[in-house]
Amino acid sequence: MKAFGTILLQIILLEIILGGGGRFTAIGPLSLRMVLFATAIAYTCYWLWKKERVNIQYSALVLTFIVVTIIAIMMGLSVGADNNLIFEDVKPLLYFLILPFFTLTIRDK
């Protein structure tokens, strides 16, 4: 399963380098980057379920990101912003949640 993570990492990095903003390989509303992101999140959840640990520093970064994003969403909702516009603003930022995948698959400096 670790070999799958290494291959997935290489595919993700290749798509990031060649795919630009992620819309280069889009088919309708779905892009290859979205599919790879979902696969990486599923891979991370699998390893966390198997009791693999992510360094506390990275966990703190992800938790801080989630808290700040929730605060920003609540601020947008409190001033009456359109839900679709809030989602469109937050959607590209959610790629930060792939950080635990990188920490689980990249083990050496």
C-alpha cells in the first residue's frame, strides 16, 4: 500500500507541474486534480485509521487552517454573502488539506 502512495504522489506532482491551475484536465465540473485530491484524502484516512501518525506540527497546521477557514466562512455567512460565492472562494484553499498525505508519503529529507 505504501508503493501506491508513492505512485500517487508522483502522479499528483506531475499533474501540479503540468496541469497549471487544475483546469487543464477538466471534464465538465470535475478535474483530474479533484480526483487525485480525493484519492489522496482517502489514502490518508486509510493510514490514519491504521494508526499511522502525522507529526504534531503538521497536524497543528491543518487544524489551524480548518479553524481559520471556518471563521472566514462564518464571517461571510454573517454578512449575507452568497453561499456559492463563499464556496468558490474556499474551494481552491481546501487543497491545503492534502498536507497530511505529503507527510505520510515523503519520509526522507
